[in-house]
Amino acid sequence: MIFFLLGYSFVHTVTCLVLITTMLYNVPQRNLSAWQIYSSGEARKQVQKQHPGTSVKEVMCILSRKFKLLADEERAPLDVMAADDKQRYQREMVEYKRVGAYQLY
């Protein structure tokens, strides 16, 4: 409605809103980092079992300390998964930019 109030026609306003909404909802999900993969997996569940009743902030602090202390052998699979996810995101972004409402925007 802001466009309508600024002097644009109602049809133009609705068309713009539909294009923007379509563009925003079809955007590929960002790639996850090794830290995000680690903190959302089994490690988080283990910390929550070991420290019941702790706040989310405290759980994340514990996880970050453990993540920093991971050996290279333990961290390598996480880095590989993060790299794979980055490649997936880049492929999806190329496709997203090639077709759809992104070109119209």
C-alpha cells in the first residue's frame, strides 16, 4: 500500500508485492558453516544431557569451547560437510538467478 500512497497504481503495487514475495520465498537456504553443523547435531544433545537445566547461552558457550578444542581429525568431517553445503548453495543460487522472479526484480 505504500506504493499506492506514493502515486503508483494499485495494479503496479500488487504486482511489485507479488514479485518481491515470490523472490523472497524462493531464495535458497544459506550454506551452513562447520560450527553450525557441529552445534546443531549430536554435540548439542550431549551437552544438554550432561548439563540439564542450563540456558541456551550457556549450552552454546560450552559447545564453542569444545569446538575450539576439536582435533583436526575430528573437525575434518565437519569441514567437508560445510564445503559440500557451500557448493550446494552456490549451485542453487546460480539456478535461482537464472530463472524466476529474481530476473524480473
